[in-house]
Amino acid sequence: MNRIEKSIVNLLLAALFIAGLTGSAAAQGRTKIRYALGDVISIDELPLLIAVERSKARGVDVEITAFKSEELATQAVINGQSDVGQGTPYAALQKVTVPIRFFYQLSALQFFPVVNKESYKSWKDLDGQEIAVQGRGSGTEAIMILAAKQHGIKYKNISYVPGSQVRALALLKGNIKATILDAPNKNMVMKEAPDKFIILPLGNVKASDEALFATREFIDKNQAGIRIFIEELVKVNRSINANPKSVLDERKKLGLLKDLPAKLEDEILPFFQEAVQNGVFPNDGGMESAAKNDLEFYSLSGALKGENLKAEDFWHLAPLKAALANVK
């Protein structure tokens, strides 16, 4: 090999070495968030999925794992298998010694108790009967327990059936006769069999349906990544509240939920329009009001135990405040 050839080879090796260093630095500069979701991914997860894609473009890789239940997703965070969990497992988090805190309200409660009207016509009719909810410690369970207290009844049994769509199909097939559904699946059931079911009335319920939580250690070590993720979540919510149709545009643009069942396709826009009307998606991530409302609601339902509970023992709002400062 002559001098010219050696020079060319050396230049190529140097270029490859620099490229390797650059790629390594870029990889090290990215934040990875292992995200635990205790439910099937459906249309109500579209705001999350949009924010995940936008976060990825800013160097934050949010990897979603769908667990069979909220309990399993919560345990994954407690055991360190996941970094961020989604849900409202107040009862579970109150018992663990690991300092885990909620830091963002993804959505407020919007659920509908649906019953087969051949069997039940009022809350009183559910006394001594079986009901089905999302999972142990979930918002759906808390609503149904609180409703039982308010109406002076007691259920015979509470079955845990993860997935609002799963419960909706079970209702239609007659496998269950009383449950609680999210808006899109409530709409589907009432459209499929409008003369077979009724929706029981709920009072003014104010609490988180889905909130994000993580260990203080993870939050403190990944402040920049968490802030970016929250910023994108906030921006998505504000876009939806300004124009619910923006979800359809973003879904098409990003290629999200391509395998969505045809029956749910037409439910996307009505779901987000109804959610916006009911204030489901907060423009500010919930802030202090989310913590206050949650403590009140989950205490009344029995999920939280004790008196004089402090918001700071369950929530850490510094990441949210930092993100809001950057969102115009």
C-alpha cells in the first residue's frame, strides 16, 4: 500500500471514528422512558400517542408497554421494571415504602354506569348484585364504590375486567349486566342496542381518571426528559380543547392506531368532542386542583385511608410547573 492509499484509509478510519463518537453522543443525549399502561391501547390513548411521537422528535423515547391490568402496570413501576405508570393507584401507592409521586393529570374522570334495563332500572336495583369494573384501585372501581355509599347499597361482588371495550362487548353478549364504560364504548353499546341498556346517573365527580406517576428518583434524574414529555402532553391537550378534530389530523399524519376496529373509527371525533365539553383534558396538567380533587374523591370512595392527607405526599408538581413555563 503506497502513501496515498494509506492516507485515504487513515482519513476513512478517522471519519468512521468521529461518526461513531457523534452517534454515541447523540444516543447518550436521548432520554428513555419505559411507560407502563394498564389497559389496551384504544382511541382514548390518542393524545398520549401523539405526544409520544412528538417527544421522540425532541430526543425523548417513550416506550409503551400495555399490561393486562393497572395493578400489573403499577407493580412494574414499584419493582423498577418500568419508569412511568399511568393510572390512579392511590391505594397501592399509599402502602409502599418507595417514594412514588404523581406528576401529571392525563385526563379527568368521564365514565358511565351502564346496566341491562331488563334487570336493573336504578342504583337501588344493584343492591346485592354483581358489577364489573376496570381493576382493583382504579377510578372505575372508586366511582362505583362511592355511588354505592351515596345510594345506600352494597354489591354482592365486584369483578375486575380490564378494558372498557372488553366490558362493552360482554354487556352486548349478555355475559355481564352492570358495568362502567368510557365514552366511546358507552356510545358503541347504546348505538348497537339502544333499547336494551340504560345509563345510571352520576353526580358531579371531580378526580383524575388517568395520571402519570414515577419514583422521585427517576423524576429527579430525568428532569429534562420528563419536562419535554409533559410539554408535548400539554400541547396536545390544548390543541384538542381548541379543536377536537385536530386528533383526526394528527392520527392520519403520524399513522396511529392503523388496526383500530371499524366500529370505533366513527367514535373518535364524537368521543373527543364530548370529552372537551366535559373538561376531560386539562390545559395545565391538573396542577394543585388535581391533587386536591383526587385526595377528596379517593378518600370518600375508600381507596385512600387516614385523615389530614397531604397533597405533597402523593404529588410532585415541580416537573409540571417547569414544563408549563416553557409552553406558550
